[in-house]
Amino acid sequence: MKVLGVALALSVFLVGCQSPAEYLQSYQPEATKSAENRFKFENDCTDVTSTLISSKKINIDGFARSYERPQYQIGVKGCKVKQVYTINCDKGYGCTVIAAAK
């Protein structure tokens, strides 16, 4: 019984571990959707395409500790306009556009 408990705890721990690439890939669809929705609103344009420019993990210093977050730069174009958005994502809170550049 003790061995079963240890095996179960170990399997739960290992399932929670993702490689850096898997971690970034897991938030990419939501980050892309956030960039596209922002572009559509700002440019009153519904026919858009997007391209992932970069993705990385960043550390954000909090009150008591540092938090790791995925950050993306996503280019969106449509209606003869191009825009690049920087997006931060947070588990449980979604993805937010934090900067835009033309």
C-alpha cells in the first residue's frame, strides 16, 4: 500500500512537469487569440492572419516571490494594416496584450 501511494505521488509530480517548449506551446493558442481579438477591435477588421514572432519565459517579481510567465510577440495583419503585440499569459487568468507596436 505504501509503494502504491509513493508511485501515485510520483506520477502526479511527473505529469505536472513540462519542458520549456511544451510550456510555451500550451499558452500559444490563447495568446494568438488575444492578439487577433485586439487587432480586430482596434482596426475594425475581421479578416486577419497572425504569425508567432517570438516566445519566451519571463520572470515577474511579486510581493513575496518571483513568478514565471510565458511571453509572446505575435504579428497580426489584415485590412492593409500590420501590428505586433506583446502578450503575457498567466495560469488561471488568461493572456493579456501588454504592448503594441506598428
